[in-house]
Amino acid sequence: MIKTADLLAKKSQETFTGLPESELPAYLAATPGWEVDGARIAKTYQFKNYYETLSFINAIAYVIHAEDHHPELVVTYNRCVIRFDTHTVNGGKGGISENDFICAAKIDAIFEQSFS
């Protein structure tokens, strides 16, 4: 069983191997609100206003940089959609790896601590 605390304790590593589809439910259970979106995972965060939305982006920038794992961000007035995938897996075709869930857990922790 995958635990959120386990993901928070890990650091993203270079990987060329995606997660088997059979393991995704366990990782999703450890990162509530994240969903499979094709060959990536995604979550939408809601905020009171644009200032809060931008504050969240600034707050997660350090984690994204430190993990060297950069998501797609869609930013609007009071919402941010984050999509993670790992470009190096599946022979360079991309897909979902443990790195995506490590970063998802860390971003969730920032949201819960400062924006919920």
C-alpha cells in the first residue's frame, strides 16, 4: 500500500519506466483528488481570487524546481489545473511515473497548509 507520507519523503529521480496501470489505483488513493487524464495525472485547485491563485503558483515553484519535474499549469482567475506526466518513460513517449505522484503529494501538502 502506498502512503502519502511515503511519497512526501521521496525525491523525484530520473526514470525511464512508467508505472503499470495496475499500480495506479494505489497511488491515486495516496493522492486524493488526482485523476488519470490519458497518460498523465491532473487535479484542479480552487481559490478565492487571482491573488490567491498566483500565490499558490509561487508557493509550488520551489518544489517543482527542486524536484526537477515540471507540470503543465493552466491558470485562471480562481483556479489552477495541474497536469503531471513523465516525458522519459515508455520509450520517450511519456506516461505516468512515481515522480508524478511524489510531486502531486508535495503540491497537495502546500495547498493544505496554506490555501485550504
